[in-house]
Amino acid sequence: MVPIMTGEDLADDPLVLHAEEYNTLILDRKGFMNTVPAFPEIKAVDNIAAWVDRKLFIHNLGHAACAYFGFKNHPGRKFIAEIIEEPAIKTQVRAAMDEAAAALLAEYPEEFTQETLDEHIDDLLFRFGNKSLGDTVFRVGRDLYRKLNRNDRILGAAALCIKHGLPCDAVTGVFQAALGFEAADENGRMFKNDIEFHSNLQKKDIEQFLQAELGLNPDDDILQQHIVLQND
């Protein structure tokens, strides 16, 4: 992650970039025609799909949870780092990430362990609190049609939990918070598609909206029931 460079930094040297300490590049071992380059920063894996799911269902889910719980509880706060400082919100975010981690462990037992997933979550929560990144609630939460889609970070994680008979209340709690997300940019404007999202949400009941706008299908009856019950 690279923060927005200040004018002072750019004036001093426009080629210098500041970055956080995390520097692991996860790559598909099967994508190399020859041997994997011997760089310590490269982590080549055999099942890249598992690691893509880890990124989506832990990192992206947790990041979005910060934005949605943050806006719900503190609509005036601008930065993710401000939000994750609050213990109650951090607990909610962690609970959702833990549920997703349990589902990932059930889905990919050969790729992950409880210990490595816990360490990953700890590291992410620490990184979310990096004030130097200047990451905003608006940027992280915007684009609701995409981020609340059936196959994306929240409902995708919840569906994986349900597949393995695991609880997903914390994950679907993120979804419920997201339905009220109306953060604006520095000019006071909401993301254009999110204005349309809320307009369509008001026109349909939640079951219709889930199917017509967010891609749920008949096989998702348990997921839909769970969301509808939480919404009542």
C-alpha cells in the first residue's frame, strides 16, 4: 500500500515513493514456464484460487467492514485509521474476519492453518490503523453494487460459511451496515452508482433486491433467509 504523496514529498523528489512494510507478492507457481525467481518477497503457491479467496474474504471483507461499521456509528469520520481505533468496531470487524477465516480453513485445509490465518488477521488490523496511508471511509466503502454482489467480499464469504455449516452472523452484519452506507467524497458527493443503489433499494423489498440487483439465485435460499431475518 502506497499513501498519497504530499506536495512537499513530490517537490523534494518526484521519484520517491513511501510504502508500508508489507512486501510479500503471492504468485501462481503454475504460471511460471521456468523456475520461480529466487526473491524472498515472492511466495509462489500451487492453489492460487485459495489465496485469491483469502484476499477477498479476509482482507477485502475486513477493510469494507471498517468502512460500513464506521459510517454507521460515526458518519462524520473520514479515515479508516480513525475508525479501527475504536475497540467496539474493531471487535465487530475481527468477528467477521474470523468467521470468514473459519470457512476458508474448511474449504482449503491443505493451504491454511488456524495459526497462519489468525496471524494474517492480526497483521491486517494493524495495517488498517496506519494513519500515513490516508485511506478514506468513502474510498473503501463506495461502489455498493460491486462490493455487495453475491460473489464479492461479503456475501461470497457468507455463502462459504453456509456451505460448510458455519455461522455467518458477523459477516452478514457487515452487509446490513453496508445497506445504510452513504458516505461522500471530499466535495460532499456520493459515488454516482451508490445513489442509484439506494434509489433501487427503496423501490424493492429486500428479497427482490437481493435477486435482481445483487445476484442471489434459488440455491442461496439459506443465505437469503439469513439476510432477510436480520433485516426485519
